[in-house]
Amino acid sequence: MIRAKKSESARIAPGMWCSISIMIALGLAITTLYACSAGPALSADQSRGKRIYEALCDKCHKLIPPQSRADHEWTAAAERYGVKLKLQPNEVTLLKVYLNRANDADFR
């Protein structure tokens, strides 16, 4: 049986293994950091609450970062403005769910 001779260019030089390992480790680290920086995913209810927040609250004023207020302040604001905006009770609940979750320290 005749075997094809491997070309010298197909071999990885012994000193290159360290460089390849470093590049792979660096790529994994960057991927991990990117995935973690996106933050935790929102639940379906939290996503709906976020859409309500961005669609309605932005009409009258600049959006206030959720972490700038305590949960009880967001709850009171959602109930007060829910009445003014004639939101359905479930929409007010979704708004509170989003704002209180986005206000959590572990969410930021």
C-alpha cells in the first residue's frame, strides 16, 4: 500500500502548541465575559412589563433607570400612573414585576 507523504507545512511546530492553547483560552474567556455581560434573561412577564414601561413611560418623560428607585417606590408609581394611563390591572402587575426585578441588585 502506498502512503501519501505528509507535507511539512501540515505539521504544527512544537513551540506553536503553547500559542494555540493561549488563543483558545483567550477565546473562551472572551466568550464567557460576553455571555455574562448580557445580564440575566427576563421572564416572559418581565419582558411584557419592560415593553409596557418603554412604550408608555417614555411618552411623558425620559425613562428612569429601574435601579434608581426602591421597590416600594416603583410599586406606588406603577399603581398611580396605571390609573392615569387607564392600564388594565394585569398590565400594572406586569409593570411592577419588571421594575421590581430590574431593581434587584443581582439583576444589574
